[in-house]
Amino acid sequence: MAKSLQEEARCPVCLEFFSDPVSLSCAHTFCFDCIKTWMLERETSAMTCPLCREVSEKSPKEEWQIRVLTLLIKQHGALLEQSLHLSDAILSFQEHMTLDAATANSFLDLSKDLRTVQCGKICHNLLKGPERFTHMACVLGSSRFHFGRHYWEVEVGEGKEWALGVCKESVNRKEKSILSSELGFWVISLKGNAIYPSSFPQTRIPASPDLDRVGIFLDVDLEEIKFFDVRNDALIYMQSDLSSLEPLRPFFCPEQPGDGDSGTSLSLYP
């Protein structure tokens, strides 16, 4: 019985005990290095089993990618799992933040404590300052991030259309711009029941139906920003390569009012 088990645990190619075994679609199993060498020696694009010569349904590239991915998950699974959730380390960087009234579009209504913004149908400020957004109903946070790690949370309520994130200090505020990373915006935008990051090519992420608060973690030194669904303790999206030689500003774009109703506000939390 023991001898039979030992034979089952040996690779048919090298006759040694399996090392990082790979199973083909024909159910025959080999060492990862053995099957890789087998394929390289034959210089073929088809994954052929050394025993039964059956052509695998998966390409060599797929087989190797799956194997490498499995190994990475085993080695770094704990770190991967940690990055998907709001850890105490991230929450320790939470800071008090206010909105910069000088940047607010004239149709935005800011609370007295500069912690809540809502878009209305009435122009509140006719002055067109150099920092004010003219054609986009947006406002920036008062903070300017040159380095370090920063975390803040925004209550989005039941809004069906908003955008949150960061932007360069020098973004164009006098024209209607596309919220793209190429133009200096690193944000996520909710449209209906889906979230769209500002990266290209654009991807669509289904939004949780009970999403009501978004956590934003910015690591300027690592050039990385993460967006979290706070209620469900889940990562929504992560974007890297926030390369900028100038300060980054928190960015807020609330829902615009529709016919017969007012747009939902955005509020800094707590």
C-alpha cells in the first residue's frame, strides 16, 4: 500500500517526488519544471501530455500563469487579503478635512462648517475667482498633499451620480474637462449602478446597492490611491502611478439636481 502511494506521488517524467505539481486537462500530473522543459524542447504552441499525447484544452501560457498565480497567492496571500480591507494602519491616517470655498462652482451650496456640499439650481456666487471651477460643479478640499499618507471618508448617501478622489493643483478649472488621469484627475465616478475609474481604458465596476460611505486612502510617496466601501469593508478600486510634481488636492463632485428634485449632498465624515 505504501509503495503504491509513493509511486502515485512521483512525476512520470523525472521519476522523483512531485515538485510544484501541474495537472493537465487529461488528469495526468507532472512537476512544473518537467512540463515546462517538455514544452520548450518540442517548440510547440500546443500543450501535449507526455504520457497520453492528448492536447490540453489550456495553452502552456495559461497553465504557467495559473501556476505562478497560485504560488504568488500562497506566498503573499496575507498581504493581498490585508490590502482588500480597511486596516487599523489605514484608519490611523484619517484626518480632519474641510472644503475650499474659493474653488467651489457657483451652483454649489457649502455648509457653514465647510464639510458638506450640494449642487443646486441657483447661482450662489457671481464672483469668478481664479481658483473657482467655472463649468464643472466641483469643489476641492482645503488640504494640499505633497507627501505622506492620508485617509478621509465621504458620505455619499443615496446619490446616483458623483465623483470623488484627488486631482493636481493645476487642473483646468475654467473649461469642462473629462475626469481622466491623463488630465490630472484620479477619481472614481458613480453613474447609475456602476462605478467608473478615471484610468484608461475605462473599466466598469458594479456598485454595491448599499454603498453610502467611501473611504479614500492616498499614499503620495507610493503614488497610489485606494477607494473603499466603508460599510462593507471592501476595496472598490486601486489606482497607481499618480506621478505629480505638484500638490494633490481632494476632489468632490456632487450629484446635480434633476427635474423636481435636488441632488444628493456629499459630506465629509465624521
